[in-house]
Amino acid sequence: MDLVALPDCPVPEGARAGTVTTRDGVPIRYARWEPTGAPRKGTLVIAQGRTEFIEKYFEAIQELRARGFGVLAFDWRGQGGSGRLTSDIRKGHVRRFADYQIDFETIMEAVALPDCRPPFYALAHSMGGAIMIEALKAGRTWFDRVVLSAPMVKLAQVPRPILPLAALSALSLIGLGSMVIPGGSLEPLSKRPFETNPVCSDPERYARVAAYADVDRRLGMGAPTVSWVREALKATATFAHPLYAADIRQPILIIAAGKDPLVSTPAVEEFGSRLKAGHSVVVPGAKHELLFEREVFRQQFWAAFDAFVPGEQPFL
């Protein structure tokens, strides 16, 4: 089993892990679990953010299983235990955000639909939220309900030094798309000092995530590449169009972080207000990674989640 355990965070029992290969030849790592609680409510698919990996979500996976959900988690190309497009495993490079849709389709068609219990729900964080929004916009109807955690609707903080989209596109055209963004480093972002980190205010959870980078190099990502930032800026620019969300029909709950230094919370709220079947709530005082925050913030997240999902009578 290709899952990494820490002394204080073992692999949840009953894991079924494996790898599937996309149509463009990239291996995608996944793991799935059956529920431990009753009644059974179907399967929840986790769409993680940039730099994240299956193991980081072990605590949340246990909480979801106890709620009666089966869980399917996977790593996007370029991170975690999935395939890389460059020789340096800490780059997290992607050529186009559209390639993430290939990963998503592969996981749903090769693992979720044939092997997991319906109905399907989704929990998508940050970059995963942006990928989820694009999938819903394209008419994907895999999920009965979707929860977006601090989705990457607009970047509040662009990697420094700031380069305009035209400059990023030019660098990509001359073959430098896989270069780390100017001023960036391949030192794992999870190893930054806790006191200045932008993602959470819980020192124990922060230290646990950082420990994975010491155990397995694949689980410690550095700064993004030129192509990743270019694609992120292009995607978020499309989300800003006032009519973009008009034809997204799936029920969506957006949970935003009140003190998010990475994603613009006002932009997230504005996007939520334009959804036909969705709305947003804000957890005051929380940083970007709501599920890795202190309990006072996590409890508010789970309260909103529980009120929204599954949203119908569960079955045995």
C-alpha cells in the first residue's frame, strides 16, 4: 500500500489504495474507504488543493467515515503520490489547468463510478475548488451536492515578484513554463515557520503536515511554476465574469475563511451570490485551510457541512 503513516497519524483502517493512468499517460494515486458510521450516505470525493496529498486528510477522512460516508481521495498530477511532469518532484508543475480535468474524469470513471457506493458528494479545497467549479461549468453531474472550502476564485496573494499574465505566457512560449516562479524556492512550503504561515493557526496540525515532507519527498511541495501561476490567473479571471456562474445548477455550499491571506474572501462571497443553487458562509477568524484549523473553527465548518450534506434521507 502506497500510503505514508506517521507515528501519531496511522493510515485509517480498511484503505484500498492504487493507481490509475490517465489517457495522456500520467499515473494518479488514489485511496478509498468504506464508512464506519451508520446510516450509510454514499461516497464523498475529496478534491485537494495545491501541494496537498491524501495523507494530509486522514483526520478528515475518519470524521467523514464516522458520519456514514465512504471516502475517495486522490492526488492531482504533479503532487502527492501521483506522476510528475518534470524531474524535480517538488515542483508541482502542470501545463494546463484543463489537464486536471483529465485526472478528475479518470478517477470518477475508473474508480468512483464502478467501485464506490452512490450517491456521490464532493469536498473541494482551494485549487481543487477551482477545478471543481470548472467541472461543474462543463456540465459534469457526478455529484448531488458539493462543498467548496476556500475555493480559489481569486488569488489574494500572487507569488512575488508579481509578473503579469502576458509575461508568464511569454515565458511559457519560450519553454520556461516548468521553471519555478521567479523569486520562488523548492523548499517545501509546509516547512515555513509556524508563526508566519498563512494556512492555519493550529500548531499541532501544522507540524503534522510538515512532518510528511521529512518522511517522503513527494509530500513536500515548493513554489509553483510559471505555467501553474499563468493557468491560475487565467482560470480566476474567467470566474470573475458576472455570468460565469449562471448555468451551474448543482447545489453548492461555499465555506470561506474570514482571515484568508491566499484566496480573496470577498471574491468568494461574490461568486457564491451569483450561483443559482448555492450560497456561501464565512468562518470568522479562520485562515485558509479550514479543516486544519483550531477546533473552534473546524466545528463551525462541520456544522455548515452537516446542515448541507447529504441534504436528503440517508439509506441503510
